[in-house]
Amino acid sequence: MAEEAHIPFEDGMGGQGGSPRDQELEQLLQAHEWTSKLYHYLLKNTEHGKPALEYLRSRGFNDKAIDTFQIGYAPARWDTLVQFLDKRSFDLNMMEKGGLISSKQDGTGFVDRFRDRVIFPLHNRTGKVIAFAGRILGEGQPKYLNSSESRLFSKSRTLYNLHQAKTDIRKTRQFVLFEGYGDVISAWDAGVHNGVATMGTALTESHANIMKSLADEVIVCYDGDNAGQAAALKSIPILEGVGFNTKIALLSDGLDPDEFIQKYGPERFKSQVLDGAVTSVKFKLIYLKKNHILLEEDGKIAYIKDALEIIAPLPSPTEREIYLKDLSADLQVSFDSLKQECNELRQAMQKKAPVGDNKAKRWNNGRHKTGQASMPTLLPAYQVAERRLLFYMLQDEEVAQYVSKHLGDDFNIDDHAAIAAYLYAYYAQGKEPDASRLYLRLRMIVLRRP
């Protein structure tokens, strides 16, 4: 857990000093924090930053949003950051490994990785700066550039704005998933505070698992163009694979969320786009319909066949009936004939599926074959780690104080956060560790819950 949260950790809780690895981590985190402040200062307070500031304001980013997200600017010079870090006695080789700067091609020194770019700091879930994303101001490639992968930063495990959004996510038990940081910032300014984004990479199972530890539902709000909708379709099995109730937001005219908000305003975005998000099945049917020519009989028949492949596996008879009635009304086809075909297809699918198979929901799979005992469900690693941490907190007040200082209530599981809060209050009263007494007390609290 300490490694995941980028918190130095000493085995035994009582060692003197930190390991070289911990010291390197501290240096990298400090360098990233100072770099973020430097870029933000250059944007807000220098002549070099004025074009970038004008560009941001033309895109609808106000000063409050710029400050909230600590947006900055990297000048066009080759060594602004290199000199800044060198004067503060940072090891430039370490800074290069940490993704802040780059080596010269001839190996004679270092250059800034980001030049003439608007800079967006990237944070881990505890709010520490771990990387940067930059958008070029003028012409050139790549248009968007992220920090290189490092000990601090992994694109496949980083969600933009999670550190600020997690409070609202826990309250609503819902994510709004965007494609880019511009969409997240515009949505935040519009009052949507549970939005995150993947950083220049497709959604991964690691992203989904991190999200699932905080919420039960996700609204995928990708761009309204063909590429965005195709990406939304690909996200569905990943999100549903970890157990999310998944909805898809539909944006008109091929707009992205940022453009929609600028054009139609925050209230319409929330009421029409987010509140009007459709189920994953409905989205699949809408997406599928675009690929068939329904004016021709062959196209209509092919669409019905493909649509039934989506509807038939649904476990709920009510759900199947709702989609079949919509399909019947849309295509002017008999509901009874559609229902018969759907039932026949469902029976054929069930005959082919191995007993106990549940591929559509891997998170809920079990080995329940006839004559075999079911296998115990393995808990996720983070859940096991949190339970172990709480065990040590029950035994030792110093451990609880250390966790309170460095982690607070930032547990993935709400029940774990509640137990930790009780332990903090217990020790604050000057009481001695008493595992048996604490266990009984906590058990009584849990049993009294509605």
C-alpha cells in the first residue's frame, strides 16, 4: 500500500533514517511538486506564459479552473527546467529516470522534456504530483505529450483528477469517465466533480479495478465522433468485467464533452448528456444500428440477427422484453416472433456454455459444477493489504498514529475507513491497545448497522 501511495515506509516502524530507495522517492516527489509550481508561475506571471494563458482562456478555462488544476506553461527554451533543478542540487540523472527531463542524443547532458507546451500536472490518488501532460501551442508533433513511464508514473494505472474527485465519487458511488483532461476540467467547472480521465491511453483493466474500489456505477462520456463511440464500445466489457453498472453518455453532432459544455452550457450537459446516459445494452444496439442499411430487407434482417445476439444473453426476462419491444416498435416487426427467436437463440447459447461459466461477469464467476465444491473467492490484493494494516493498528498505537498521519481515511473500502476512524478516536482518548476489547466493540458497532 505504501508503494502504491508513494509513501516512504520502514519495516518494523522503528528504523532510523530511510532506505536509498525511499530517499530517491522523496527527491522525485519533491522535484515534481516544485516543477509543477514553476510551470504554474511561468503561466500566470511572465511574458513567456501570456500566449498560453490566452489560449487557455479562449478554450473556456477561467482563472479558477487554471488554479484548481494547477495548469502551467513550459517555455520554448531547452533548459529552463534543467537549470531550475540543477540549481537546487537535484541529481539530474535521477530526474531523467523519473521522467522530468531527457538526455541529449549525444549523451553530453540533459534537456527539458516539455517545451512550448501548456502543462497539466498529473497526481496520484493521494494528491502528489507524479507526472505531467503537455499540449503543444504551435504546430508540431506530437500534439500531446506525457511524462515517460517511471517509478512514479504508469499510464495504465493513473486516472487524471482522481485525487480531487474521489470525495464526490465515494458520496455518489459513481464515476464519470472522460477521454481527456480538458473534458474533466470543463465538467468540473460545470459542477460535475466525480469526473476522471485516462491519460492518452485506452482504458485498462487496472484502471477499472482502481475505479471499482470506490464506486458501483460509471458513465462513459467519450467524444461523440466515430472514434469516441468506438472507444466507448471497447470500454464496456472491461468495466462490466469488474462488476460496474455501466452507462454510456450520448453527445450530439459529434461534439466532445468540452465542446458540448461551451456550446450548450452546464445545465444541459448534466440533464441531457449525463442524466440521459443509456444502458450498455441500449448503446450497443444504437451503435449496431448505424452499421446496417435498414431500408433494405437484407439489412433489416441482419440487424435483427445481430441485435438478438446482444439481447438473448441478458439474464433478466423483463430486461429482454423491454429491448425486444423497442426493437419491435422500431422496425415494425412482430414482438411475438422476435421473442420466439430470442428464446431459441438463448436456449442454443445455454447448451453451448459450460456449466458454471459466467464469462460476461468474470468478477462473479464461481466453479459450481455438479458434484464439485465451490472454490473460495479470492479477495483483491488491496483489500487483503488493508485488512492486514488494520490488524497491525489494532495491536500497536504507534502504527495507528503513523497511518493516521500518512493515509488518514484514504482506504479503498469504506468499512475499512470507518474502522480506522474508530481506532484513531480510541487511541486519542489515551486508551491502551487491547485487541480483544477492540474486536468486540467493533463487532457490536457492525451488528447495530441497519
